[in-house]
Amino acid sequence: MRDLLSPKPKLRRPSRLIEVDAWIDSSLWRFFHGFSTFWESVTILSRRFRARGFNRVLVELSCEGLTLGLVGFVLMLVLAQPAMKLTANGLPLETDYSVLMLDRHGNEIGRRGVLRADAIPIDEMPDPFIKAVLATEDRRFFEHYGIDFFGLVRALSENARAGGVVQGGSTLTQQLAKNVFLTNERTIDRKINEAFLSLWLESHLTKREILGMYLDRAYMGGGTFGAAGAAEFYFNKNIREVSLAESAMLAGLFKAPAKYAPHINLPAARARANEVLSNMVQAGFMTEGQVVAARRQPATAVDRSSTISPDYFLDFAFDEIQRIAQNIPHRNFVARTTFDTGMQQLADESVEFHLRQYGKTYKVEEAAMVVLDDDGGVRAIVGGRDYGLSQFNRATKALRQPGSSFKAYVYAAAMEKGHKPTDIIVDGPVRVGNWSPQNYGNSFAGRIQIQDAMARSLNTVAVRLSQESGPGKVAELAKAMGVETPLRGDKTIALGTNEVTVLDQATGYAVFSAGGMDAHRHSILQLTDTNGKVLWDAARDMPPRRRVLSEQAAKSMIEMMVRIPEVGTARRAQLSMTRAAGKTGTTQSYRDAWFVGYTGNFTGAVWYGNDSYKPTNKMTGGSLPAMTWQRVMEAAHQGIELRPLPFLDKPFPDTKKEKVAVASDGAAPRPVRPLALTLAAQKVLADLGDRLSAAPPLDPETFASNRETTPSTVPQ
């Protein structure tokens, strides 16, 4: 009864999920049913187009071709990615510099960088040269679109017939792509990129532009790039003026410029030019009768074996030009430099003379020298004994310890701090931490004037002054005076343990001769383009000179340093016509010997030593370095206006002392400073000589009668 009287449970309503499930099931059934119906209709329709027999073969081949074509297209896109990245910003700019360098008088002294002339329009190039290039490099140039498949097949057949590579399959456009974007490595990747890049060039440039760019950028041997530069280098001619024989020789260089360069292998160059002439006949560009004269009278290149150039200076000046031209869009320059041909000859002669005379005695093999003028211009650089044997520039790149020649900066810092040359200082034992430097000879002079301590190059006094000023302050002053090599401002700086270059020392000492103003060192006077437009001028664009040493400090340093060649360690550096100042330097174990000196006209730094750091035979700065400097400066000051050292009451020696100085230098013959004329003056004198030679001889009787009848204009 209880169960009957209890309330009945409520029934649950169906969930909404059941409805959703039912909708999904029905929708899927309708979709698949409709798709099967559609597919059945498509199948019935496709049966009407079913190919049978030969037609089926064609259809299958077409389908496979489309499939492979699609795969090939995707593969080409993948392979073309490197080429697309290379051409993302268009044609690359020319990054190589080409510089023609002139000396301070305007005479050509050499070239650096790639030897390139300004681009010559295709219309102005000689027709035989264009035909020679096309006949040899790409006869179907105006017919293909960057890749010549017919030419490739022809080259393959010719090479197979010859049993080796005798003919290339690359088009002129492909060669340009390699020259502009790629390297000369022989890899599959490069050839693939070359093909894509040639198509890009053909789509963005005209045929004439491609040909002109190729002739302007191709390497032609001898360091030259472009046909115009090659014509000037090999024949001293403008490209517009080359003959048929010369055109053939130039066109033959594109294949292998190092092998066929006429200034190196003239017979090979002529044989190659003969092949080019044959190509022109085979291509139908010329007849055999038109080329026979060029075969019989082949071209001859200019002899450049005897050309002497100041290579160490050119390397240094080229580095400076690249720094100057960073913000100049041009790449072809004519640079007027500070180079002095006569001074360079004196420096080369003096270094070689002393190495030849005393090299074995002192067991020294190398030397370097830098000469600056009173305006900071680099007049001469001797970077080593023979540039042909070693291109390493010891004057600008070799880091060597300067020894006592570095003490000039220590004493300059002391003078800036308030010391005077006549101040008394104690020469005695000194200790800095655990370091106790000694004088040469292990002796001490006691109480001594600073100027005498410098003349005698006492180590302990230099260390005392360095500690008083602060080694860091000495390093800062040396840097301000032009020492570019990083210096360690440690306790040993006073004895020249930091390594510097010869150029550093010359630059630093030039501050003294300038009365405390910075050296203003430079090797470039002016940069112009090949048309003469001034792009950079030292007088206009260099910063003005600034004072780095007070006048009082500079005066004190000159007064002290002028005594060193007179009563100190550099007596062999005395000059006969003007007083000179300077400082010697000798490093530990006699590995390096220095003399750095200056007059009112020039500053020169000389170093002797061995590349292997092998000790010399007790050579000091007062021996060969001072003698070399004296030999150069004695001749360099001939025939010029002598500038006195600033702040000296008596800047020139007495006449009696002059005679003694000249006679006291043994039997060594004195060099004479070579005379230098500007290029314009040389042309005027040469033209005058030609006119006088061609003029008819004067009749003595007529000449005498004219003198008698012509009134005198000379005052009595």
C-alpha cells in the first residue's frame, strides 16, 4: 500500500544533444549521397572523352609533361632564390677604386686600385673593336635572350670533336652577370645563378647597355678593368684611336687576361689576336683582305718593365684616399699627392747606402723612413729595402719599440706641467713597485739639469718625470700629438716599451717643429674626377690646425732637443746649414735603433732593425739612423728657403762650424737633391728644344749686323 500511495517519479525530457546528433547524421548522409550522385554523373560524362589507342598515349604524355613542368617550375623558383636576393636592390654599385696619382708638381707617379678609365659610349668605340669582341665572345648576341642554346650545342660539339675545352658556351650576358654579381668559382650553383641573372639583365637592360657595361667592367689583365683602361695601359691610347690589330689584341684578352696580357707575354697575345682576326672573318664581319694588314703588322704593347714607382708611398696614399672617399659617390679619381720625387730618391739612396756599407757590420737587414714637410705633408716613405721582395710597409704598419725616442713625449708632458729645461732633478736610483730601471752603464749623475738629462738620455730621470706627470697623461699627450697606435699608460712607458710605427714618431715630432700645433699629417692635396672636377681639397676640407702643446712647452722642448745633435747622443745628425733637433732611441738587446729629428723645413723618422727581431751588433740610434737622417737632410735643404726652428735666438750655425761639419763626415760622397719640374714646365722646355732644333742656323754676318743696328736697352 505504501508503494501505491507514494508519488510517481517525473519523466525526463529528451536532451537537445540528441537533436544535434540527428541533424549531423542526416546532413552527412545527404552530403555523401549528393557527392556520389555527382561523381557518378562526372564519371558518365568523362567516359565520352576517354582516349583510346594512340590518342591515349598523347594524353598520358601531356599529363606527365604538365606534372614535370609544374615540378620544374617549383624547382626553378627554389634555385632562383639566390639570384633574386642578388638583384633585390638592382645593379650593385662599383666598390673598387681606381686612382691615378700625381706628385706635388703634377707629374704622374703611379696608379692604385683597379686601373679603369671613364666609361666610353658604345657609339664612340671603334667599329673593328666591337666586331672583334662579338666575333670572339658572342656572335649571336643580338639574337638570344641571355642564354644561347644553339651556341651551347655548338660549343659542346666543338669540344667533343677536339677532345677538350676549346670553346665556351657562356653568352656575353652570362659573362657580365658573373662579373657584376658573382665570383669565378667553377660550381653548379654559380652556373645556375649565372643563368637566372643573365635573364634578369636581359629583361632590365637593352642589348646596347649590356654590351657597354660588359666592355666597361670586364677584367683585362695588368690590373685594368674595362676596354678604355686597357687601351691606355697597353697602348697609351684612347680606346677611340686603337687600330684593327690593337682591337684584336684587346678582344683576345677577355678569355684569359693573365695568359694573353701583351706586357707579360707578347707572342701569346699576338697569337690570340690572330685567332680573333680569323673569328671576324668566319663571322662575316670582315673579309680576309681587310685583316691581312693586321696579321702582318701585329700590335705592340708599351714597355712598362722599366717603370719605377714609389710603391710604399702609393700604398699608404691609397689607404688615405679610401678613407676620404667614403662619402664621395665616385670611384675613379685623379689624386694630387704631397709626394716629392727628389726627397724619395734621397731617402731610398741613403737607406740603401748605409745598409750596403754597414749592414753586415751591425748585422742589420732592414730600415724604414718617413719625411714630412712643415705643413704635415708626407714627402717620402721608405717602407723597406725592396718592395719587390716584401710589400710589407715597415714605415706605416710595423710596430716596434721606440726606446728612448719616446722620451720626447715624457719631457713634453713635464714641460706642460711647468718644468723648465734648467730645472735641477736628481739622477739616482728610482723604484716603482718592484721595478727599478737603470741608466746605460749602470751609473748615476746625481743633481743634473733636465736639459742635460735629456741630452744624455738618462732613464731614471725620464721615469721620475713620467711618474710625476702620470703615465696616463703621457699616453694622452702622445696620442694628441699624432701617435695613432694604442698605448699602454703603464710605468714603463717612459722607456719606450709601447710599440709604435715610424709614421707615428714622425707625426708626433712634427708638432715640435710646428711650435706646438698639431702635425696636420696628410698625403693627399686634392682629389678630382677624370674630367678635372675637384671633389676634395685639403686646404678646403681638412680641419684647421689646433694647438696640442703650449708655446712655452714647445719652446722648452726645442731648446732641449736642439742640443742633442750638438752635445748629446745624435752628433752624427748635425747639419751644416741649419740647426736641427731630435732624439735617438735604442731598445733592449739592440733590436731597434731610431733617430727622429726635425728642422724648420722637414721632420724625419728613421728606424733600423730586423724583421725577425734578431738583435743587431750593438747598433744605437746615434749611429746608422742618425747618419741616414743627416745624409738625407743635408741634401734636402740644398737650394730651398731655409725656415728657422721657432723660438730659437740663433737658428742657423756659424760659418766656421758649417765647414767643420761638412768636412767631418768621412769620405762618403754627398748626394745631390734631384731637380724637379712640373709636367707643364717639362712640356714647355721640350717644345722650346724642338723649335730651336728645327730652326735654321743663323748667318754670323747677319747676326753681327743686327747687333750693331739694334739700339741697346741696357742702362749704362
